[in-house]
Amino acid sequence: MSAYDKTSSAQKNKGKAPALKAEGPSSKKITVEALVSSPVYNFASDVSQEFREQVEALTQSMAKHMDNTLAMNAMGGDSTKAFSSTRDGDVVHLVYPGLVKDGDLLAGLITVLAALIPSCVIHKSDASWSEPEWTGESRAHLSGLISGLYRVPDSFAHSSSPTELARISMWITACSAALSVPGGVADAQGDVLPSAVAGGKSASKYMTKILAGLRSNVSDESMSQAINTLAILLKMWQKTQARTALAILRKCKIGWSTVLFRGAPTTIIKGKKNKPDQTVVRSPPKPSKSPWLSKAERSELGNIYKDDWSRTDRFRDTWVALSSEEQHVKFNETVKALKAHYEYLNNTSNSIHAKLGKRKHWIERVCKEDEFKPKVKKDESASFALADHFFQKKLSNSQMSIKKLFSPLTYLPDFPGEQSMLETWNSLIPSTEQPSRISSADFSLDEEGRSYRLWQIWADMFLPVFTINAAETEEPQPSVDNNFFKALFGIGQG
């Protein structure tokens, strides 16, 4: 029931107190009619039932009159101007003039909007109306707004004509209004709305341009009141179209790039030579990109994490296969999953790169002792060349602590459902005093899981000999000894 069309039900509501709603940012203003909708009278015991009903009916009638009078008084001097209006909460009071013609565009648009808005109260006025002389663009804009009332779009595609720009801007702003409800809308996403129409302007700015253009066509202040009323009615109409506006949104597919840029870490590349800036995904570096790996390790580490770093492709394939309605429903869920995935990639990357970085000291010391100076191009890192030189050397005579530092135990995480790295290391320690030489044959997929080839590569590279006290091997600390090889290739190695 609207705020201006409530009827009295005195007998039904007798004895009930009026429900007063606390004023707040989102509360509606209480009208006099609403205030007395549930009256509590205290009649004398000797009055008749007829008298009671007469007073109750008069109360409702007087309340309506008070509301109308207050609304008209709020307009002040504008209350006699054609198509002037005032808004009281969700109620709009509109002064309707005489001499309106069938072909009047602005008057016709206001009339139709008033007919479509349940909370628009029309007051009769003796004021006359004469439609302004519109420019071609303003006439096209008014026509576009009129067509927007009955032509509901299936998408936001549009041409560059003023009529089409007005129509589509009208619905884009309606969609934005529908999405702005407190708490948001879970099953409709505003990302499908065009960020700009008409050469870089937003839809709301284009609507402002339309109204400014209409005002430039009139010199009479009373005429400008009608344009103000049009702006009010358009906003009120948008409220009534929330369900339709959200339905339009749900018909539009959401591009994968929208989802990706919302869930993945991004960076902006500045455009050169007047080209626009470009947003790109900043994916964490793969573990295999570490410069402190041998070529064989790099290849195998790449294989282990290939699926993790390409999982975004499966996210994309799943997303594009969804219907538009499903995409809107699953948008937040997919973005959340993407964020979690990239967080996992980032944590994995940071952890492995940091642990592999412990090799740097020993690789650089050997290269310095060898006086190896790699030739690299400008802006290229020498680290890869240093590592290649290091891994070409005979490493089987290095200390057990160095061998352990270069083993998968020190940089690989444990994989779910597989033997842990520490369990693999401990399984290599003999139970007797007899030393045990380890080779690639001591590792298999069944036992060590996906890390087995890295263990094989390490075994073939360092040819470690395990003794019963291998479990006590501590991580080597960087040495300041001038004899670099003493630390690397010391006595008592295993």
C-alpha cells in the first residue's frame, strides 16, 4: 500500500498504537496519514458508533489533506509552476499544469513516469505549459529516455547516436542503483556494466549531460522546474526497476579477465608513446626459476609444479563454460578460490626460493676460488652461469653437511599423502656401523612420491655415503676461512 493511498480501517485497528519508525539514514519519513493509520481514540462512553466512525473517517481525510498541504508548502513559490515537484521520503508530489499537448516530449515523459511510479502524487494546477523549443540533440535525448521506458535491453551494447546513448545510460544507472542496496547483491555483478559511454564518460555523467543540455534550451525559471522534476522521477523510476535491472545484468556474461584481475595479484605497466596503461597478472616466479639449481633439477622442479602454475587455465575453462546466470552466482566464490590459489603459489615460491638461496654462498665461493668470471650480456644475471660452473665440478668429495644442504630435504615441502622429506632422509641412514653409499637406484616413485627424481639427481651428483650418525648432520654455516675449499671439500666428508 502506498504512502498516499492508505484507507481507514478503524474497527480493525482500534486500540492499536501507531508504529513509529526511528529516523535514520535509510528510514522513510513518517507522514501524518501514516501516523494516524492505527488510531487510538478515547471516546466518551455515551457517543454513538456512528459518531465514532465519522470522526475516524474525518481523521484519515484530514491527514491526507495535511500531507498534501505540507507538500505544497514545501515547494514555496514553485507550487504554482508547471511540473514543479517536491520529494518527501519515497513520495513525490507533482504539480500538473494545463494545456499539455500529445506531442510534448518533456511533458509526455514526465506524465508517463508519473504513471509508472506508485508513490507519485499528482496535484492539479492552473499553471499553463508550453513545451520548449529543443535542439536536435536534446530532442534525441528525450526520445532515448522515452524509448528506455519500454525497450528493456538484453545487453549493454549500443551505438553512438544520442538517442541510443540516452537509453542505455538510463538503464546502466538503473542497474547501478539496483546494486547499491545495503549488503550488496550476491547473484548479480556490476562488473559487466560499461565503465564509460560516449567517449570516456560514465553513464551517470552522460545522464547529467542530458539534463544540462535540456536546461540550456530554456530561459524561463519555471521551465527549469520541470527538468528538475524529470531528474527526480527518473531516480524514482529506477527504484521501481530494480528487479528488471538485475535481470539484465544476469544475462550478460562476465569475461574471464574480470575474474582473473579481481582474484590474482596484478601490476600496471605504464603505456609508452601515448598508449594506455596495461594491467597484467603478476604471477609468483616458479620454483624452477631459481638460479641456484642444476639444469636437471630445474627441469624436474618445473615438472613437479607445472600443474600448480597452470591451474589458472582450468579455472578459466570452467568459468567460460558456465551460463551467464551461473557466472553471476559463482563470481565471488571463484574470485575467492583464485585468491587462495595465488596465495598458495606465492607462499610456495617464496619458501623454495629462500631455501635454495642458501646455496648461493657456497656456489659463489667455489667460482671465486676458481677465478671463474662469466661473460653475460647487459642486464643479465651472472648467477645462472655461476651455478652451471659449480655443478660441472666433482661434488662427491664435499662434506656431508654441504651434501645435505643441496638435498631436496632442505628446500622441498612435504606433499600431501606422500612420504615426508625428513622420512626419506632418515630412511637412508644405516642401522649399523657399516656405511651405506646412496645412488639413484635407492629412490622410486612408489616410495618417495613426486620428489623421487630430484632425490635421484642429487644422489648421482653427490654420491653420498651415509653413516649411522648422519642424522646429527647440521646445516653448514658460511665460512670466513680464506681456503674456500676447506669448507666445501673438508676432511671427513661423507
